[in-house]
Amino acid sequence: MPVRFLGTMSLAILLAGPALAATSAPVKPLTKTEKNIETLGTGVAIAMPLVAGGISYFKHDRVGIAQLTVETVLTVGTAYALKNIVRERRPNGADFQSFPSDTTALSASGSSYLWGRYGWQYGLPAFFATQFVSYSRVQAKQHHWYDTLSSSAIAAGYGYVLTTPFKRKYNIDTSMEASPGGAMIHMSYNF
């Protein structure tokens, strides 16, 4: 009889353990500066796909807007699905929804789209904005560094597969390169 009781108690603790652990760990409140950084990071994450869509809109790039929409939905959807499948505890101990960061995924979808569609001139500043979002999530103890890195990798993968380089209406590509004696301009026309 005592063995059966201990077995039942062990099973109950095993099943209820994660729920008890999630509620028993105290969540340390953020300082005012940390909270401001987290809030700013969330704002940048929301703004990134909106800015990317605005750039595409002003370039009259309807195909790009469609690519951005599909990439963002797939990136955030994949992050959300993994978040509900993988049980990774947040650094602050609040719950088991740490892996991957859906906030970083939202920002990274916009930055990977801008890099793939319009080149490094648009992608590099967007990349640094996404890195700030990642930093804000880690410093707020909402995610581990590898949670944000995986979100960026998911976005980069979808960006690589779905995003095509932007071609002007007349299919003329231009580039400029530095040379020892000055600069070289390269122009090409795609038939």
C-alpha cells in the first residue's frame, strides 16, 4: 500500500511539477531603464515590417509587399508554433514560452526582407535594429540569446527562399564600386 501511495504521489508531482515550478519562481521586476529598453525594443519590432512595407509601397513594389506579407506570416507563425511545441523556460521563470522569440521574429522578418529585396543599403540598418530588439528581449529576461538567434535564423531562411531582388520597371541595374584611382559605375540591362 505505501508503495502504491508513493507511486501515485510521484506521478502527481511529476505531472504537476512544471506547473508548480512556473508559479513558484518569483519574477524579479525590471528597473525603469530595463523596462524602457524592453518597450522600445517591442516598438521597433512592430515598426520594422511596417517600415519595410512603407519602403515597398513608395517604390511601387506590389510584388515586394506580397513577399513581405508571406515572409512575415510564415516567420511569426513558425516562431509561434515552435513556442507552443518546445518547452523552454524563460530566464525570469515566468513560463515555458521562451523558445523562440516571436518579437524578434517579427522584427527579423522585416530586416531579412529589406536585405534580400533592396540590398545591404536597406538591410544593414534594419539588421542593427533587429539586433537591438534581440538585446532588449534578452536584457528583459524574456528570452535567452539562442531564442533570439533562432528567430533571426528562421526569418533569414524564409527571406532567402521567398524574397527576390527588386528590379526596376525598365530592368536596369546599376552599381558603383570604389577603385584605387576613383570609382567605377556599372550599368546593365536585363532583356
